[in-house]
Amino acid sequence: MYDIIGDIHGEATGLHTLLAALGYRLSGGIYRHPGRKAVFLGDFINKGSDTRTVLQTVRAMVESGAAYAIAGNHELNLAGFFQKHARGEYIRPHTEKNRAQHAPTFADFAHEESLLQEYIAWMKTLPLFLELDGLRVVHAFWHQSSIAYLRQYYPSCRMDDRLLYDMVPGSAAAQAAEELLVGIKLELPPSLGGAPFKTKWWEIGRSYHYRPLNIRPDPALGNPVISTKDIQESAYQYPEDAIPLFFGHYNLAGKPYLLAHNYACLDFNLESRPLVVAYRWDGESRLENNKFVYVGG
């Protein structure tokens, strides 16, 4: 069956330790398991100090058939930093903030621009989501209408040059990619500036207040009511009878735990220290808390 592995963010030691704990062994430079396959949820790069080794490990596993992988928002951001959309502007603007996000990756490939571009070309082959033998994986949110759109207009459903070229801000292509890889953003009330914030999509419809909905709420803002009038709430919920869904992206605090019986986040930190998290899936339709395996913290 499958070992689904969440965000790694340059933590090569954590990745290798986790793979070893899961029973993967290094042979010919590739981590393999005799009876299982890894599924990586994206965000291999940035933050940590060894993005290059993470990419080497994951790419080798994928290309040898020992693993599957999808793209995360950090891979999308990096590709977009070097590629322009149809209006001739970079998909990822070259702001100080954006340069800082990619600084650990740029440092890891210092004086090796051609090798970095080779890895970016590989990232462009990664799909934005997968359905595998009774499970689904996506980086941030399984948005069904965005998936249907991509399947119709971009049948490869990959982060390739054609999709990137069409990602003009506000376009359907950009919105679909962002729904899947970045997730849902709601806005603060106008009285508090109206800024968008990273949202726990699984809380939409359960709560209408800022603190439960925000991944990192600012205590100074209190707990105002958040308007959801501009979204269709049913589109931002995962059906209770749907097959298991795994995603990363949200960097939740604490030890890994299930969010529902049929979906799990695999991106956690323990006391602000990153974890590398896996779920050992053996075909169950109801997920189990004792199937998490993690290292770090």
C-alpha cells in the first residue's frame, strides 16, 4: 500500500530518518520498500538547509517507480519566479518577500543555476493532484470544480509550461491552481483592513469567527465574525462519504492528529519545530490516528 508523506521543506535528515523508520532502504542511491510505495504531497523546497538533497531523494524515488509526487505551492512559486505568463510578467513577482522565501533554495544551488533549472523542469512534470486506488492527494484542498476545470482544459493536470503561461492573475487557470495548492482565503472585516488570510477550509460552515478559521490568528485582532457570503460553502467541504483525502500545507501545531474520519493533514510542527509526517495507508476507508509516523520536533 502507500505511505503518504507531507511537506519536507529542505529537511533532508528528517526525510531520510522517516523513510528508514517506514522500512525504506537505500539501494543504488534510491530509497525503496519491498511492498509499499511513497506518495509525496509537495513543498520539497525552501525553509530548511538541504533542499538539494531532498529533491535528489524524491526525484530518484519517483523516476524509479518507488514513489509518486505532486506539486506544492512552493514548487509553483519557484517555477513562477522564473516564468512569465501571457501578459509578459513574472507569475511570481520579484519582490523582496518572494526572494526571501526562495533564499534557502537559491543558497543551496549557489553557482549551479543550470542544475536548479533542471530541477524546476522536473517540478513542471508533477501533477497538481492524484487519485490512487481508493485515496486522493492534493497539496492544500480538493476543490472539485477546479479539478474538473483542469481535467477539461489541461488534461495532463500537471504544472507544465502551458498551465503556467495561462496563469494570468485572476484567470481561471490561476484560480484553479491556487485553490488546489494554496487553498482558501477569507478576508478580515473592512474595519480591520480587509486583508485575506490562510483559512482552515475544514472549519468553513462550522465556524464564522476569525480565530477558528485562521491558521495563525493575530490575538490583537480579537475574534470578529468573518463573512462567507461570497463563497459557496458546500464547495469548501469534503463529503463525509468520499474516499480518504490527504493534504499538507497548513503547518498545524502539535503532534499529528486526524481532522475527520476521511481526511488528514500531514504538515505539523511541534513547539514551532518542523516535523516530517507520514500516514501509513493500508486501504482503510476510516482513517486511524495510530497510523501516523513522524520525526523531528
